[in-house]
Amino acid sequence: MTERTDGQAKREPVAETFVLGGGLPVRRLGFGTAQLTGPGYWGPRGERADAVAVLRRAVERGVTLIDTADNYGPGLAEELVAEALAPYPAGLTVATKGGVVRTSDSAWHVDGRPERLRAMCEASLRRLRTETIGLYQLHRLDPAVPMEEQLGALDELRREGKIRCVGLDTVTAEQLDRALSLTGIASVQNRFNLLDRASAAVLELCETHGLAFLPWFPLANGALTGVAASALDSVAGRHGATRGQIALAWLLHRSPVLCPTPGTGSPAHLDENLGAAEIRLSAEDLRDLDALAPLDPVG
């Protein structure tokens, strides 16, 4: 947002696309697959055919970034992506994650040993029915394994052509800064939304280095329904939009590197989410929405 000479705020155009890793252009509003699996990301949520249909509809509606993970299901979400979309159309980027082992709907552990990361990546390649994964993200840093070894394993997979870009999930600004000193990083996936801006320092670092920031829980994991302020409803009313659409539009306006990937198993909800890309928020809207959460932390 810049100021005009007449004192009025001038809105910058909201970029529709982001070039991931310097070479993969994607539409900033993507689709996440966690909601295609059951509670705790365990097992199926509904009928397989319905999940396949909503994935296909997402791509038909112009989505070019699909975000999944090997532990959604586990394995199920990746299988659904392949069933719905393989062979993948030109211009579609599939992002997946490895490094977390889920053993039940409420139990999981981190495993960043190089041999395990390789095995996880190769299993994802088989499930996704592809020779190269566009974006492979380390789902969690393993505190028991040196960062150099974890990123080194992904570098090796990248050199072999099995992955194209490397990303990180749930990191601090300090961890990201160190990772950038070790290898090329294309993306970060931290929690960030209208009501939770704790990763503002990570977002700023992503902006500095031109990294994509894929915010998880972009719709605040259902917390929007409990917002006891009128600002969100007021802004939604001005645009004839839903709370969720405004929350997604705020992310798209907040930073050009933010690439939210909201998920759903409902075609109607998918259409609603994608409609957020058409909303242009005013300076007044942004002031009202910014006031819904504490000021972005500086560190």
C-alpha cells in the first residue's frame, strides 16, 4: 500500500500468480488435500469418488498448485491426487511433504534421517505416479538429526531429478535463515491467518528472499465463526462475501508471497474459496481486518 500525493491510499494490484522456486509459476490461491482425509488426517473422510471429483474441479477452475503430504491418510491423499489428476496437465505443480510418520489419528513422530527421507520421497513418487515432485517440503525439522543432513538428503534427491524445489514446514526465522545458508529453499509452510500472525518474522524473511509462504490453517481452522468483532462481518457485507472469502482475500492482499491452499471436500465450498481471488479490499477494509489480531510481532 502506498500513499498518493493527494493523501489518499493507493491500492497496489494484487498479483494472481507467484513464480515458485524461480521457475514454477502458480496461481496464488491453490488447493490443499488435508480435508479429503478423516479426522486426525486418518483414513478417508467420505466417498473416494467425491474426493476425486473435487480435485478435478479445482484444476478445471484454474488451480495450479495442489498441496498434499505423505501422512494425510497416510498415503491416501497422494493416491487421490494421482487418481484424479495423473498424468498431470502442463502447468500444474503438486507439492507434497515428508518427514513425519503418523501411526494413528492422534499419534505421530518426526523422522528426518536421510535414509528415511529418501524412502518417504520415493514412496510419494510412486503414489503420485510421477518421476519428479514439483515441490517437496520437509514436514518438520528433526531435532535429533543435524539440519545439514536433512537438507543434504533433499539436495541429493533434487540433483537426481526426483524433486524440483525444496521447502520447509513449521520453522522459525532463525531456522529458515540457517537453512538458506545451506541450500536453496523455495517455500515455507507455517501457520498464518487473519487471527494468527505469529509467523510474521518468517513471512518477512520470505519476502526478502522471494520465497513462497504457504500458510496452513488459512481459514483459522474454524475460529472465524467465533470472532466476536463486527469488523469481519462489516467487511464481508461491503463485498457481499463470506467470512472465509474475506479471510482468504486478506492473505492475498497481505503479501505477494502468500499462497494459501485452503482445502475442502465440497464443490460448493471450493467455488466459494476460489471466489476470494476476485475480491479487492480497500484501505479501510484492510485497516479493519488488521485490527482483528495483535500487531505483527517483530521477531
